[in-house]
Amino acid sequence: LNFENELRRGLKQQEFELAFQPILSMRPQNIIATEVLLRWRHPEKGIMNAIDFLAAVEDADMLHPLNEWMCQQAMAQYQQWQQEGRKLGRLALNIAHLQLQDLGFFHFLQSLMTEYQVTPDQLILEVTEQFIVNSSDEVIAQFKRLQEQGLLLALDDFGRGYASLYYLKQFPLNIIKLERVFIKDIETSEVDLLLAESSIQLASKLGLTVVAEGVETQSHYDLLTNLGCDWMQGYFVSAPLPLVEFESWFTDYL
Ligand code: G
Ligand code: G
Ligand code: MN
Ligand code: NA
């Protein structure tokens, strides 16, 4: 209850904010998408990442309002960048599996798309394996409908779970995001390099686009380019940044 009050207070006091991290193609290095990550600028605890509070948000039954706030803010920001002529690629949103338990999310998404003039071909939705395990046929049908209009569906944190290969087969994905633990040691560990290589090959053969997460160095970049990885994300390009810093990053970059 305490934390729930904290959350409500935080939302009301506008302590939540968005961070942005670009996703680039490997060669040439073009901005493909901009991922939105939730942050809580807590008056005592400082800046907290989503991972530090999302589970508690879920327990407090506050996931829906917070995620709806995030989606609305993100779409409004994206529309503004569009109007300014910024070429930031697609908008990539993280969608918690609990948001997808019924079709309400799709109505909500549609109303935001109408309000902010964002089309399906400007969006990537990032879901987790947990969602794929629990998803209903109706929800999958909704995703397919949006995918026919150009929306891309990404599996986040690929490789962290336990049954990934099986789900790749039965779920209509466009993209897999290779978890950063796979990337971290590819310069020094032959096993890690082999795992990255086989994941990329498998995904490519299944017709999926591969995004490497946690690309931090030139040699990560070189190795992944040679392995045929499609897109990348990580400190090598940019950390997730608050709005003002992100805008100055892309002003220099574009
Ligand atoms: O950047 P950060 O450490 O917060 O990211 C940790 C995890 O939280 C990542 O897996 C990221 O996808 C997830 N995440 C970040 N922002 C959001 C959000 O707005 N909604 C959901 N559901 N997950 C998010
Ligand atoms: O699970 P997800 O990949 O969405 O988590 C994103 C988290 O990873 C964020 O907390 C973000 O700050 C962090 N992150 C993003 N890029 C890098 C990177 O290149 N290296 C490391 N170590 N962390 C990163
Ligand atoms: Mn993500
Ligand atoms: Na991720």
C-alpha cells in the first residue's frame, strides 16, 4: 500500500519520464528506430530504471495506468519529432505481457495512433517471451492485423528464457533482440561468439531481423557485422538518454 501511494504520488507529481535509445542498422549506420524506456526520477532515490520498479508496479496493480501514460507520452513526442522533420525511424515501445491479456490494449493503441497520427508502419512493439507463452489467439490475430499494415513485432531479451526456439516457430515475430549477455564477451569467448553466430543464422533463416543489444565497442560492432547481424543497440551508439540529451545526440548525428 505504501508503494502504491508512492506510485500514485509519483505519477501525479510527474516524476516519471521517458528515456530514448536509438536502434541503428549495421552498415550503413542509419537510425531504424527509437526505443522508449521508462524512468522514475524519484525525489529521494534518484533516477530508477524500469527494471527497479516494474515488478512493484505490477504488484500494486498500477501497470495499466503507467503503461498507458508511457504510450501516450511516447506517441505525442514522436508526433512532435515528425512535425519537426526528424528522421528517427520507428517508435519502439515495450509492452508488458499483462497489458495484452485482453483486447483493450489494441483499442487504446488505435485511439493513440489516430490522435497522434502515427501509422502501424511507424511502430515496433517489443514483447517478452512471457507474453508469447500466455497470449491468446485473439491477441495474436490483432497483432497479425497490425503487422499486415506494417507494424513490426519484436521479441525482447531473446536468449534469456528457456524455450525460445520453440516459440520462434509458432509466433508471428518480425524481429528478435539478442540479449546483451550474449554480446558482452564475444571478443574473448569462443562459446559466446558461437552462440551469437548461431542465433543470428537461425533467426535469418527464419526470416527474422536480428538486433544485437548491448553493443558497446568497435570490435563488438565489427564482429557482429561480419556475423550478419542486421541492427544494433547499445553504448557504442548511445546509452538511453533523457529527452534533452537525446535531442542533442540526434541533432549531432543526423
Ligand atoms: O532501461 P531499463 O533498465 O529500465 O530496462 C529494463 C527493462 O525494462 C528492459 O527489459 C525494458 O525493455 C523494460 N522496460 C523499460 N521501459 C519499459 C516500459 O515502458 N514498459 C515495459 N513494459 N517495460 C519497460
Ligand atoms: O532488457 P532491455 O534490453 O530492454 O534493457 C535495457 C537496459 O540495458 C537499460 O537499463 C539500458 O540502460 C541498458 N543498456 C542499454 N544499452 C546498453 C549497453 O550497451 N551496455 C550495457 N551494459 N547496458 C545497456
Ligand atoms: Mn526493449
Ligand atoms: Na531488451
